[in-house]
Amino acid sequence: MRVSVFGGTHTRPGEKDYDEAVRLGRLLGERGCTVITGGYIGVMEAVSRGAAEAGAHVIGVTCDEIERFRPGKPNAWVKEEQRFPDLVQRLNALIEACDAAIALPGGVGTLAEIMTTWNRILIGSITPRPLILAGDGWRQVVQSFFEGQGEYVAAHDQKWVQFASSIEQAVDLASPPVGRPE
């Protein structure tokens, strides 16, 4: 099982969101998942760290465009780097490579990852897969979107997004424990 995890760059070691992301990576790794992240700092680093410490294979999907914008290299826990020239190719690689996607707190880039994954599921350009948004922040954003856009976001379009109130619930939705029905 390959799980992409989306999340922002602004959390650092010792902060609550960083620690939660490490725990998410560890739990996915303990389930035997390959973990795919954007490969850089913040949530991406934390998830990569937790997964690597649990013995999981960690793929970091990087790109030249981001490194021109914000110099940096893949974090120390990435075992395999997949590098692309631009952001669109990187985004599509993160989406296409996974069997499930989890979004942790983040900003505009994370929102783009969520929305692109969701839209590609809707139009059938990728096979349906779990898209799990962890935490109250994403629930508030998406619920506001549903309410504000009304009929433009049909009920059958809404079903593709799942909300998790905890890291454990996100992991269970993405990768049900062995021996337990999905």
C-alpha cells in the first residue's frame, strides 16, 4: 500500500503538528505502507522521519521549480527521491503514485494537492482512492466550501472526501488494519 501525505512546510521539530506528523508516518510504516511525501521540510520531513524510523520505504517527490523558489534539498529520511522539473509534474506524481492520500495541516500548496486529487477522482482520470483530510482545519474549509457553493458541489461529489478527527483514524481510513474489514 502506497500512501501520499500532503502537508505544509511551517512546522518544526518539537511543535505539536510536527510530532503528530511523525506519529502518522510511524503508524503508516508499522502497517507496512510505502510513504510518499513532497520530500522537503515541515510536515513532509516529519512524516518521512516517522515512516523511516518504523522501517518503511520513504519516497520524496521533489522538483526544480520549488528549489528555485525556496532553496533546499530532500530531507534526511527520504530513501528514494523522484525528481521532476516542475510543480505540475511533481503534483501529478504525488497523486498518481498513491493508493490513498492523507492531508495534514498546510497552506496553499496542500490545498492544491487536495483539490487536484479530488478533481482527478471526480473526472475519472485516476481510479478512486481514499482522500482523507485530518484535523478540524480542513473540515472547516471544506464544509464552508460545500455551504458557500451550494448546488455547484453535488452530494455525489462530496462523498470522495473523508474527514479524520485523529491521526489514528486517518491511518485506519487510508490503510485498514490487517484482519479488519475495510
